Amino acid sequence: MKLGALLGRQPLPEIPSIPAYLRELALRTKGFLSAAEGDRLYHLAAESARRAPCLEVGSFCGRSTLFLGAGCQASGGHPLFAVDHHRGSVEQQPGQEYFDPELLDPVLGQISTVSPLTRAIRQAGLEDWVIPVVTDSTRASRNLPALRLSLVFIDGGHATEDVDEDFRAWAPRLISGGYLCVHDLYFDPQDGGQAPRERFEKTRAERGWEQVGLVGSLGVLRRC
Ligand SMILES: C[S@@+](CC[C@H](N)C(=O)[O-])C[C@H]1O[C@@H](n2cnc3c(N)ncnc32)[C@H](O)[C@@H]1O
């Protein structure tokens, strides 16, 4: 007999794979997440959103949002809070490496990714499972003080102060067993900035965290 049964626990239901049309839509949506990283986020959200909401910092046009939102839907439990000020990160501004002229709002003359995000959520049929929060990560945290989370995905600003602030704001909100997922962990500085990896490694070395795994540049810790 399995240990869970001996202890009188119900086995968790199997998590089905993400529906093919949602996966295709997510991968067609502008973003920086690979298919393998997206599948991982989907599974973690499907498992954890049974217990409490999930939250991402850095929705951009909605690729990670769709993977996480689809996971919340599969869980049948809690939704995803999708936090982004939608002004773009430093490297997405005009003249910078990841500038995309299609994202320049013609009236504002500035980057705005709100419309692509809400369009993606609507096309995916995930309006019941994704709550967009259009503001700065710190302001969102200050104004949602009671929110407890089963999964936090950090993919906002990549400067040291931004990453540190996101960890400070959201990691303490995780319930026991909750997942802390961080994107863009690079071991070679040639591949990208080092702030997310440095912060991830500092956190992993603290008491109360265990590493779950690494897929592509996505690292996952569990709060224990
Ligand atoms: C690298 S993109 C996110 C990519 C996305 N997760 C994907 O699916 O590929 C970073 C996003 O973080 C947002 N961002 C940067 N700093 C932020 C902050 N302090 N608060 C909220 N959003 C922020 C930017 O507007 C941008 O859309």
C-alpha cells in the first residue's frame, strides 16, 4: 500500500497535458519563454493552484501568462495574478536590443503591451483564470497585502535592484510547499545579465528553500 493511502491522504489527480491549441497560441504570442520552460510552468501551476493563487511579475504580451493561466484552469482551483506595468523593460525601449516597433503605442509614443496581453487572454478563453494587474510590481505588492500564493514567477526588470525588490515583495507570500520560479538564469555572462541567477542562488542557500530543478533558463525553488 502507498504511504499516502496509509496516512489516509487522497491521491492527487493526474495533471493532463496543456491543450494543444493553448500551447500553440502561447508559443505564437510574443515572448521570451521556450516551449520546455512554458510546459514546466504549466505543470507547476496546475499542481499548485489547487491550494492558492499564482502570480507572475512580467507578463509582457502574454506568453508566460497563457502557460500559467492554462495551468490554473487545469487545476480547477485558483487564478493567476499577472502583474506588469506594460511600459516594457529597459532593454525593450527604443534603441535597445529587444525593442519591437510593433509595441510602440502611436498615441503615447511609448511601449505599451496591455492590448496584446488582453487579446491573448481573450483568445485563449482564460478570462476567468487570469487577472491582469497593470501596475508596478512593488505597488501591486503594497496594495495586495493579504495575498498568499502557491507559485510566484519572476520575469520583470532584470537589474539587480529590480530582481531584489521582486524577491522581497513576493517570495515571503508563498505558502509552505509553494514554488518560486525565476526566468533568465544564465551561468555565462555572455548569454545574459547575472542578477536573476545571483539572487536565485542566494535564496537557495537560505534556510527554508529546496531546489526543484532547472529547465532552460528557468529555475525553480520550493518553500519548505
Ligand atoms: C522579459 S519581459 C517578460 C516576458 C514574459 N514573461 C514572457 O512570457 O516571455 C519583462 C516584462 O516585465 C515588465 N516589468 C519590468 N519591470 C517591471 C516592474 N517593476 N513592475 C512590473 N512589470 C515590470 C516589463 O514591462 C516587461 O513586459
